[in-house]
Amino acid sequence: MDHPSFPLNAWYAAAYDVEIGRTLLSRMICGKKIVLYIKQDNTPVALADACWHRLLPLSLGRLEGDNVICGYHGLEFDDTGRCVYMPSQHTINPSACVKSYPAVEKHRLIWIWPGDPALADPAEVPDWHWNQDPDWAADGKLIEVKCDYRLVIDNLMDLTHETFVHSTSIGNRAVAETPFETTHTDKFAIVTRWMHDIEPPPFWRKQYGRPGNVDRWQIIRFEAPCTITIDVGVAAAGTGAPQGDRSQGVNGFVLNTITPSTENTCLYFWSMARNFDLNNQSRTHQLREGVSGVFREDEIILEAQQKAIEANPDHQFYNLNIDAGSMWARKLIDKMIARETAMPVAAE
Ligand code: FES
Ligand SMILES: [Fe+2]
């Protein structure tokens, strides 16, 4: 069978902290049905969502202490997936277990590692610290998008689309007319665009709160395989922001991490962080809802694009200059997959 379109040896966001607790949450992550919960000591657990006995999803059962009781015949599994109780018998078949996945909570997300557990290093969880940092105010959401996760990555790596998809909020001609620079390493691809001395679009005029032209920046950083942080902001034109002095401006970070669910659906976690007006909770709420509306515009485009791609499986795609960032992102993803297919796969 072909390898899926995503690497398995990577940390993937599985849930926002507010979605998971002392109940059982089922999620499809990289083609695997997984049940998630939080133990009494507040650490997360991720187990295969299928009972060893007759495959009933464990998420239909219940938690007792830190163990899951299957909702059909009552088999009980501990937090490592080992069966510790079988009804009407004293001996427990030692092979009775469900797969458990490495899981950690970091920066308000629950991350899981669907690949070889021996390779899972929590230090490699992508950096989302802005989402939980006293110098930033942040909040976000999960969108379940019916498209290949790479289409979301393409979308974020080329913000030229703001001009055409988001013209009433963050887009204007300056985005599409200003050239950008692309750099990359083995793990990162970075697209930098500086728009000098421009009229800010409505969204940024409001955040900035002052009249006059601005220097606007968008620094998009892709971390393979699917995390993109975008450093965005505006500062009074000519006050040195491009040289590093952002004191006359406002700065945000748009955090994105896109988890493949199946080959043509994904879980898109995002957050909007800002470094100004930090204690204003209503601004945090308004910003989250505003960005949510902007991303709804993307969702409509992405799902329509996915349908069109499926209807035209032989269509050849040509790349434009604006596709440079997404081409690098896809190359880095393909490299991770190639490394994985060359290595022996741990037994399921
Ligand atoms: S299917 Fe779970 S105990 Fe039978
Ligand atoms: Fe967009």
C-alpha cells in the first residue's frame, strides 16, 4: 500500500485543552481512530479507539479512575492500554491490549505521536508558546476542514490570496503587489513580505488605532510537517520596523497547526496572539471571532478546491512565483515521508 500523504513520526495536535477532560473524546488522527482523556493527575492519554474484544469504540464506554471500561462487555483497560479486567474469568489474556500513543499537553493543545513511540521526543513539539505566554493575549479555535491538509498549508504559505479572498478585512492590493523572499532549512521554510508605506487594510487600521500610512509585515514560518506561525503587524511608516524597531506598531502571531485526519479531511487548529492591550478580554474575544470569520472564507475556498481536485484527478498543476513557499513546505513534508519509508516500521 502507498504510504499516506503525511509522515507518522511527528507530533500532531489532537485537541484544544478545553475540549478534553474526564470524559472520552474520539478523534481521527492520521487515519487512526483515537480516544483521548485526561487522567486524575491532569496528564493526557491517547489509546486506539477500538476494544480488543469486539472492536466497539472505547469512546462509547466510560472512565473509572484512570481506566477505560468498554461500553459493551466491560473489559477494562489501563492508561497504557493493557487490559486489567475481563468479566466472568480470573485469568486475563496477556495479549489483551489496545495500542497507546505518546501524548503531551503543551501550549494549550494536546499533541500525539502516531508513529514509532520510541522516536517521540516531547522537546520536539512545535513551538506555540505565544498561545500561553504572559506577554501575549491569545485564543483560537479548531476548524474541521474537508480537504487534504496540504491545501491548508498551501493557503497559509501564500498570503497573496488575502487580496482576493479577504478583501474586506486583511487584504488589499499592496499584499498582491509586493514581492517576498523565501528561505528554507531542513525543517523550516520561511516567506517574508514587507509592505512599505502603505494604507493599512481595515483589520489593521482598527488594531493599530492611528491614522497614517504603515509599514506592514508578514513573516510566515513553516515547520515540517504541518505547523505554520505567522508573525504579522503594522508600524508607523518609516519608524524602523523593517530594521527591527517595532515600538511604533502592533504585533500579532497567527498560530496554525493542521493535523491530517484522513487523506481528504483535516483538523485545523489556530490561534491569534497579540502583544498589545493585553488585559482587554473583550478584544481577545472580538479578535478570535474576527479571525474566525476570515478563516471561514478560506474554508469555503479549500473545500471547493478539494472537490474540484477529486473531480479532475489527472489535472496537472503549474506553479507560479507565489507558490514558492508552499512548494518548499511540500518538499520538506515529502522528505520526512521518504525518510520514514526507508526505515523499518515498528510493529502495530
Ligand atoms: S467489545 Fe469491548 S468488551 Fe466486548
Ligand atoms: Fe486566508
